[in-house]
Amino acid sequence: MKKIFCGLLTVSLVLGTLFVVACNQTQGEQAKSKTVVLTGLVDADEIDIATKVPGRVTEMFVREGDHVEKDQEIVKIANEEITAKIGQVSAAIEASEAKLAMARKGAREQEKEAARKLLQAARHQVGILRKSLRRMSDLLEKKAIPQAKYDEIEFRFNVARDQLAVAEAKVDIVETGAREEEIAALEALVRQAKAALDEVKAYEKESLQKAPLSAEVARVVLQVGELAATGYPIVTLVDLDNVWGTFAVRENYLKNIRVGTEVEVYIPALETNAKLAVFNISPMGDFATWKATSDKDSFDLRSFEVKARPVSPVDGLRPGMTMRWEIVQ
């Protein structure tokens, strides 16, 4: 009986040892393969439609939720100041072009004839005064006239000679036309006026805003009748063809994650799984990402922002949805 009892005790000890070993192995495997579930948010590119010049919204061609194609008209803005400025610059161009044409063509025939007659009159006047000055000079030598009388005639002769020089210069101008420098200056004025018109027309194009790409209207910020300020969003578009998920991952989970790593996530809103490819890993702000530890031989852990986009399009995936990513350590 004693031998039988000893045998049963031996068997029980062996089985207990095996059970303890099995439990330790199971616990070790569980400790080695820890699973962490991370929740991320779906995001997408947003484009704000704004104008470079202020104005009042006169027409809105879209509503929230509409799909727009590239170059589709979105909103029209009125700016009376731009319209008035175009009229002013156009008039300046016409005036400068007219002056340039006159300079190139030269004076009219009537102007040339009038200049010639003035020249003839100036020459005749100089001739008469020259004879008078000679007579006065003879009389002055004979002391038949006072010095003041001679000085008066001499002054009138000098004035007539200056007038003759002016008349000759005027004839030369109307005969030869404008100088090359004058024409070049007028041409520069024309180019300056046209450049100003191009600038104003560029601002005028801002009155009609079009979609820069195919997208969906996320928000309509301003309504018809409201004033649009420079650079202030009028309509916001969202590019549903470029969506991604963003996760906050602690650095001790990044061991096997690299740019290009493909991961599988679950999307609760769509009740489906999707495969994503990591395209960006960057540290998050210090104020909210450090995990303080107080254990011996341990240190603080920082969080990183991991972005991943679908490998293939996911029907119905929209910004704001959540994703669940299981990381096995």
C-alpha cells in the first residue's frame, strides 16, 4: 500500500512540474506578443478659394456637398474700382499712342508753312534793324544823337537776332521731326501704360474664381451679397482623391514601422478592412507627447505622428472617419 502511495505522489509531482512549465511558457509568449490598438483619423487636402482683390459676392454657383470639376466656375465677385481703373488705363494708352504717332509723323504742312513765314519775318526784322543800327552808329560818331538812342536800337537789334535764331530752330524741328530720344521716350510711355492695363486685367480675372482641381465643396463661407476680403476663404474644397489616416504612435512601437511599410486597419464607419502604406513619420509636439515614467532604468517616451494612405481607393472613405490599427509587439 505504501509503495502504491509513493508511486501516485511521484506521478502528481511530475504532472505539476509540467503544468508549471507550460504556464510559464504561455505567459512568456503572451508577454512577448503584446497587441496595442491605435485609433487614427482620416484626413484629406483642403483648398480655400479666395480672391486677391476685395469685392462683393454677386453669384455663387455651388452648394456644400457639390462635386466640381477642374476649371468649373465657383463664385463671381464684383469690384467697381477695377472696372473704373481699366477705363482710366485704356484712356492713358490711347493718349500716349496718339503722341507717339504725332512724333513719328512730324508736323502738319500748315505748321511747317507757318514756321517758314515766321522765319522770313524774323530775317526781315533783323535786316531792318541792322541798317538802323549802322545809321545810328554814324550819327553817334558825329554826336548827332545821344548814347541812349544808340543803345536802344542796339538792344532791339539783339532781340530781333535772338528771335531769328528761335524761328530757325522751330523750322528745323518741324522739318526734321522728333528726335530718336523723344520717340523712344514716348514708346516707353506706351509700354508702361499697356503693362498697367495687363496688371489691372489680371486683378479683374480674380472676380471669377474657378476650381483648381476636381474636388467636393466642403464649406461655403460667404453668401451672395457679402463682402469678400483679400485672401479670406469664400469656399473650401476637399480633395477626396487624396485621403490618409493619421495616428499618434509612441516611439517604443515604431521598431518595425518605416516609410513604405504596409499595414492593415479596420474602418468602423464602413465596416471593412483596408491596407495602408506609411508615407510620413514625424515627431509630435513635446507638450502633449511625452509619456513620463518613474521606473528604475526607464526613460520618457515620445509620440510620433504616422501618416498612411490607402494602397488602393476605398469607396466611401471620408475625412473625419476613424481607423483602428493593431500593432503586435
